[in-house]
Amino acid sequence: MQRYLFARLVQSLLLLFGVVVLVFLMVRMTGDAAALLISRDYASPEQLQAMREALGLNDPLYIQFIRYLGDVARGEFGYSLRFRQPAIEVILHALPITLLLSTLAMGIALGVAIPIGIAGGYSPNSRIDAVARLIGLIGQVTPTFWLALILIWIFAVNLRLLPSFGIDGPQSFVLPAFALSIGAMGQLTRLTRSTVLEIRGEDYIRTARSKGLSALSIGTRHIARNASVALVSVVGVQFTYLMAGSVYIESVFALPGIGWMLNQAISNRDFVLVQSLTIFIASFAVLLNLATDVVYALLDPRIRYG
């Protein structure tokens, strides 16, 4: 187990280093960073040169990278020009909203996918199985931003039951969380159904039936427990997708989370905040995948001893 954890930790650190290198190079490839901060139409050459000197852009590229790597290691991501405060403070202020939205969306997806997927997989070609297949299909083909607009039109504009933008209490997260959950709901329903279909044909399931165990007991004690191993490996990835998808949802519903901040930073040419958010989101995804690997190894001993 220790060797497995060490190998995954080293891979995660190398991946994080690669992310930092990629972000650093991509920002430099977009052009003159000083020109992004102050327009060439209103700044004199002397002002542009002074801005480059202040940002350290006149130094050799490797010197800039070493300095940048040291700043990232210390958690110093620079100063956001759009919000007039350190970038890390902007991120930490927006992070709880994105985490809450993503967690609610994952909760909705799991709350629908697991019972429907288990029931559909345990009773193939039944009505409940048709519902499971329909949910899986809808979740896979429905664009998240389109569903968000439809939900706003129905529940906010016509029925006036829920708010359509901003944060005005817990009800403000109902529509965005459901819109964000639809993709994960479809993926997890299909995975749960296919996993249960495979498990129900195993020898130990037939043995459980021969012992006279009820369908409910077999489903909860044997099928659901073994299906959870496959689900864990996908839930971590889906949660990362949910955080990435929050860029669209938070923009549509005007929720001041990570996605909304990223959209604002791009619109206002705040390259410091853009690269800080990119590194932060990528780092969160890597750490989440690492945690998923650890949980997966704890559930399935074959992984850590393989």
C-alpha cells in the first residue's frame, strides 16, 4: 500500500509541475503581457517598458520561470487587476460557492443514478430499466447551458418559483445544481446499470439466490457493495468535470464562484488571475484524482497489490 501511495504521489507532483510549466508557457505565448494590462492605444512606449520592467518580463525566460515557480510554491499567485486584491484571496472567496454548487450537483446525480441504475440493471428489459436507459441517454445528449436556459424560462420567468441569477438564499442553487448535474447523472446511471448487469450474473449472486435471500438483501448487501468499487473511480472524475462545467453555469446564473471569476478575468484581460485560476483548478483536479485512487485502492485490494 505504501509503494502504491508513493507512486501515485510522485505522479501527481509531476503532473502538477507539468501544469505549471504549461500555464507559464501559454501565458507567454499569448503575446506581450504588459500590452494585455494597458492598451497600446492609450499607453506610451515608455509606459509599456516600465510595465514590462515591473513584471520582470525583460528577464530571460528561465529566470522568469524560476521566479514564477518559487511564487507558486509559496502560494503567491500575484495581484488581480480586475478585483484589486491578491489573486489567492479572490480564489478562496469564490471557492466555497463552486464547491457547494458542485457538491449539490453530484448529490443530485448520485441520488438519481444509483437507485435507478441498480433497479434497472437488476431487472433488465423492465419499465424501470427503460427509465434508467432514458435517463442515461438524456444525460449524455443534453447540453448543460441549454438546459440552464430552459429551466430559467420555465421556473423563473413563467412560474416565478425560483430565482434566475445571483444568490438569494438556498433556493438560488436549485436550478444551477440540477442543470449542472444532468451530464453526471446520465453517465453514472449508465455505469451503474451496466455494472449491476455484469455483477448479477456472477457465481456469488447465484449462490445468494440459492440460499433464499430476498432481492432487496441481494441488491443492497452484494450488488450495491460491489458496484460501488466501479462508481468510486468515476465519481472523482465526474466531480472534476462538474467544477469545469461550473464556468458555464455560474456565468448563466451569475453566481460569483470560480467559473464566474474565470469568465470575468478573461473578459477584463486579467492574465494574473487567469493563470492563477487555471493552476488552482488543475491542482484541485489532480489532488481529487489522487484521493480517488487512494479510496479505490482501499475498496479493492487487487489495485494496491497489483
